[in-house]
Amino acid sequence: MTDLHKLQNSLNIKFTDATLLEQAVTHKSFLNEQPNPDLQSYERLEFLGDSILGQIIAEQLFNKFPETLEGDLTKMRSYLVSGESLFKVARELGIEKYIITGKGEGLSNSTKKRSVVAAIFESITAAIYLDQGFDTTRKFILQAFESRLESISLEKLYSNDPKSDLQEFTQKVYQQLPKYKLISQSGPDHEPVFEIAVEINSRIIASATGKSKSEAEAKVASLALQELNSE
């Protein structure tokens, strides 16, 4: 059985009702092998924790970016509470080693493991809320996400997949897709340089060069996003 005292130390939370924390880290595979009518898996708590976490992160982004549009705030929130982001936060807190699983469920599959660890972070959030209230939960979340909230920016997000983000932006604002145009190709065959421009709403927004068309398109999409957001 997992050491709930050590887990509470890792979370810096002392539970009044430790059974809430136990439920939050219990995988259904454990209950399948050792049925316990007094204990449930993390899944119901995950549902509640997802909503609480989203609310706290949304409030912080709303206050931090007073001029930012709803769509961009939504994108930043989605990035921060994504499964991959939650997995990394949970790993930093050492949550993974406290998960209670059945003997036949080792979470050896990397993708499955990351998904479960992320979900259990949400269930722990709900357990803290039910045991300690909203203010303590908010403090816990803001501490866990402190560095991510400080570094989050639209520029950082758009650099991840600028072409998809530009397409989403232009469809929403102009009801059309961006058009990429090859302006020139220079350099030797083994080391070409492509210059690509992007046209939106019958206007050339930006151009950029790259060692491949895809690289140039990603660069020009990022530049276009910066230009459109500044407008």
C-alpha cells in the first residue's frame, strides 16, 4: 500500500480525511483485484478536479492578460491543463510512485502511464478541494503551476504549431484559409533556400526563408500570427 504520509509531504497538504487522498490515487485495477466497498477509484474525483483546475487556471490567465481575446485565453488554458502538462507537473511532485494499482496493472505503457498520472493529478486536486476547501486548492495549484504561469505567452504557444494556429485564426476571423506562396528558391540543389509568403484576406502579411518549404511556411505563419495579433 502506498505511504499516504509521504505523499501528503510531497503535496505539502495535511489531509483531515486521508481516505479522500487514498481514493484519488487508487486505480480501478486495484479494486478489480481487491474489491473494497468503502473505496472507489480516482475516476469520479478526476471529473471534479478537471473543472476546479480549469477554473483556477482560467482566473489566473484572465487577470494576467487583460487585453487578450477569449480564443487566445482558451488556447493558453488548454495548453496548461493538457494531459502532457499535467503529467509533467505530477512528475515534479513525485505523484507517480504513490499510485495504487493492481498487480496486473503496471502502467508500463508510456502513453497510458502518462494519461493515468495526469488524471490522478486532477483527482488529487478534487480531493484537496473536498478536504481543505477552495482557497487551499487554489494555493496548491498556483504553486504547482507557478513557473508555467510565469512563462506562458501567445508567442510561445504559436511557436509550437504556427501553421495550425494561423489556420484556426484566419478561419475564425476571416472565414478563409491562409495561402502560402513560393516567392523564390535559391542556393545549390543540395542546400536550397526557399522564400515563402503568406496571403490572408488578399493581403501579403509576411514572408520568411527556410531550408525547406515546410520550415519557411512555419516561420512565416509565426510571423503572420504576431503581426495579426499586434493589429
